[in-house]
Amino acid sequence: MISLKNTSPASRIIVIDANHLTDSQLLSANIQQNLKNKVAKDLKVLTSIDENGNEIIIAPFFTNQEKDEHTNTEAVRSLGNLVFKLVSDAQLKEISIQSELSKELTYAFVEGLALSNYKFDKYKSKATTLIDKIFVSTENFTEDAVKTLNRIIKSVFYARNIVNEPLSTLKAKEISESAKAIAEETGIHYKELGIDAIRSLKMGGVLGVNQGSELDPTFTVLEWKPENAINKKPIVLVGKGVVYDTGGYSIKVGDGMMAMKCDMGGAAAVFGSTYLAALEKLPQHIITLVPAVENRINEKAFVPGDVLTISDGTTVEVLNTDAEGRLILADALVYAQQFDPEFVFDFATLTGAAMRAIGTGGAAYMGTASDEIKKIALEAANSTHERIAELPLWDDYAEQLKSEVADLSNLGGPLAGASTAGKFLQHFTKYPWLHFDIAAPAFLSSASSYRPVGGTGSGVRFMLEFFKSYIAHVKK
């Protein structure tokens, strides 16, 4: 979709540094003069006519010296989204971008525009007009940058697509098959544990949550292990794969069920991240685990008061069947122990409490990984604007998970729901670990800049930045 050289006529997009308008080498003196008053009024995107009589789109960017680097970078991504809207309204199929911004800001502009170029419309009778080709003609862009950005777009859109698929077309089996497809494309090793294997492993969380479904659960294992992997122990990613969540007998009410096809957003995040790592051929050993279930209601479904036994022997009293994600993640976190991992990250659309605490602008995280790992993760989150905020994991929260009839209950008290959920998961970890509650950013009811309505692909860009930064850290 993105190419470095413009080999055919295309509509021109010119990105300029508005602080140095009169020094622009891309705009004629006449256009510069005409733009002065408009730019001064802080208009975001402008149109003009070049010396050949062709219309051009001009995107002036004001670098704010009082803001930090990441804030300016996100602002120019959003500028890319504004240009996309103008291009989309004009139904342009090919565009050519010239930029006078730095290499980093030019990349962010193209990234914001390209991430905006998405619509889940496969079930519409008339497809949305999107951009077919984006040509970048600038000395500040490299072939490597083009390749990486195309891979990012491909992986993020994959993650968005599987989140947006309805249950009728994406059940537990289909989400595993989607992982098989990306594995075959990239050389990732793929394994699906079927119902017999899940039973033999005594994954009581997975089996219990899926009891109300007529279809079997799946447990998918991906492994990216290049010959030049720099880590002796694997990094393990775990993703929550509840392909639909009714809440079970603790049924969701009102509009609470409307978006619940998105409850496998954690699975999408880790599958998409592994896909991108393989496309980029990162020198890291990565293992990815996704338990996939439906939380349905029938005469076989689990109910409040039931006791489930997780694969490590821990018994859990079910106080709420809508707190199901932590039950299947428990089995996956236990399964991860066999790999003696360097550390484990899990991603899950786990709690409304995280959304209420953080809002839709980021994810809550917590865990036992080292301060150095947390520092790298935080920087990666800020760099990609997939922001994270750490919540406490105090021992006090364990008191709320005590049960009179089992080792644990699956529900804490009325407060600090995101932290008590994390404390539940911690019980099943015997390695450095971080939990990312992406309930807020994984699925949006209204578009936010280059993040569309529906699945956003949250976590994929963040993990690529984390992986690359961690590689640099290890090589020091």
C-alpha cells in the first residue's frame, strides 16, 4: 500500500513545518503568501493550486516546543488522520506525500494516515472507497521504514478484522484457524490443542467457562523461534480469547452485550504482535498462548456457586460467571510455566473497572516484572501512544479473593476491580509477569483519530516497539 517512489500521477499531499512557512522548498512564493493568513488562523488542513493548476492538499504542522516529543509525534499522526478524511471525502485512490518534517515526524504522519485507511465493510453491499496507493516522495523516508510501516498496517488490520468479525463467522475454531493462516505465511510454528488435549491437561477454567456452548473450546500455541534469537528463555504472550461473552448466568443487561464479540481483543493483540514480530524477523524467541471459548447459557453452563479446578489444582469458587476471562487466563498462565519463560505478558479485555479508572485513552497494567521491563514497556507505550498506567497489586487485594469453600473466589469486592482481577491472575504466575487490561482501548464505540469504530488493534504497535527496545537493551 505504501511505496517510496511515485511512479504514476497522484494527488499531492505536502506536509510543511508551519513555523518556517516562508522557508518552504515545496511551496512556491505565491502559495506561501496565500497561506500566511490561513495558517495563522490555525486551520489544520488546507487546499491550494500549484503552478500547474493542480489542486494540492497542504498539511501545516506546528511543533510545540512546550510539549514533549511523544505529544508532538501523536499530534502529527492525528494530522495524518485529518488529511485522510479530506482524501477520503474526495474519493482519491492514489496520493503522493512530500514532507519537510523530520524523518520521525514524517513517519508518524504517514502512519496516522495509513492507520486511518481502514473500514470493516465486508458485510456491506457497497464497499467503502479507500486509498489504494500511498507514495512517499521524501528524502526523510527510507525503504526500511516503508517495509516496516506496511507490516505494521498489515498486522494491526489483521487484529482489527478478527475483533470485528461477528460470532457467526468467528468462533473458537475460527480464531485458531486465523492464527494458523498467519503462521503458514511467516514460518511461525502453530499448534492447536483440541478438546481431548484440554481435558487431559485438566484445564478446568477453559472447560468450565465453555460449558454453555455446543462447540468445543480451543487452545492455540504459536512459536516464533528464529535461529538468531537473542533470548535463551522465551518471552510468552497470553491473550484472552472469549469469542463472545453473554456474561453467562450473571447475564449482561441493557446494552452490556452489544459489543461482546470484542471480548477476544486480547487474543487479537497477541496474535497480531506475534505476526508482526515474524514479519519483521525479530531475533526473539516468542511463544503465544490463546485459550478460546464462548461464555454462553444453556442447561450445561456453569453457574454462580460452582467450583472449578484450574490445571494446577487450584480450586475456584465462581461468584460471578461474568468474571470468566480470568478463569481461562489462569489455565494459560499455568501452561506457560513449562517454558521457564523470561517473562510473560498477558493481554485481556478483562474489567470495566480498568475502563472506568483510565478511560478509553489507554490500558491499565500491573504485575511482577522488573522495574527495567516496566520502564521499557512504559516508553514503548508512550512512543506509540498506546498508553499504559500502572495500578497497584497490593497483598490487601488477596483478602478479597478468599473463599469459604475453595482456594479462591473469582470475584473481589466492589472496589478496585481491575487490581483484584490482576491479583487473581498473579496466583497462577511463577515467573516475571505483566497483565495488560485493554478493555478500554481495544474496541471503540466512536472513532478516535486514526483509531476506528470497533476493533482498534490495540497492543500490536506497542509490542513491536517493546520488542525492538528490549532487543537494544539486551545487546547493551
